[in-house]
Amino acid sequence: MRLTWACRLLPAVFVLALVAPIHGQSFGFPWWRDAQFQKDLSLTTEQTSRIDGVFQSAIPNLRHKKEELDQQEAELSRLIAVNADELVVTRQVDKVEAIRGSMNKMRTLMLLHMRQLLNPDQVIRLNKLHDQWEKDHGKPPRGDNTV
């Protein structure tokens, strides 16, 4: 049986949609609950429910890690304020960054799991909505990177 070019291209497009950089999912609000997003993406009730389930299962762990991060950052600030030994400060920085890295990993995996509940066309539309959202609202803040 001879495959048409479209049949051969479709799996590649699907794989690219899954491994492409994850964007188009972080709007700063639960986009899957928004009626206009549901309409624009043609989300089914089941998809909306499953996406919300992914979010609800991830959020307690993310909140816990955020509290832990805040505590460890406060300790780091205290150590810097008292001019603690560099080795002690370095160890605290390592703790802070390990927690931050863990949070980022958890968030990225949450977004990936949400994205996996969409079909390839919905992923494309979500990415377009996200691009438009960023144009209209600016990119969401990603922390203070000033020196």
C-alpha cells in the first residue's frame, strides 16, 4: 500500500507538536475554564474536566514548594544580611535553586500533561491564542532578573 504525503507527514507534525517548546499554556489564569477559550479551542467537557484535574492535582505540590522556596529565600537573605561565610551562603543558594528547579520542573510537567490532552489542531490554536495573549497583555513575569 502506498502512503500519501499527508499520511506520512501527519505523524511528524504530531511529534513536533509534542516536543516543540512548551508555550501557549501559561496565561496567568485557568484558560481551560474560560468560555471563549473553550469555544476557540473546541474543548470538550471531558477535556476541560481532565485538564482541570491535572491542574488540581499539581497545585497543592506547587504551593507547598512555593512556601518552601519563600522560607529558604528568606534564610538566604538573612545570611547575606549578617555577612555569613561564603561557603554557608553558597550552600543556601544551592538549596534555593534546587527548590526553584524542582518547582519549574513540576510546572513544566503539569503544562505538558495539559497539552497532551489536546489534539494537534487544538495545540496549534492554543499556541496562536497564547501568542495573541502575549501581544495584548505582555509576557507574564518570570521573576526579577535585574542585577
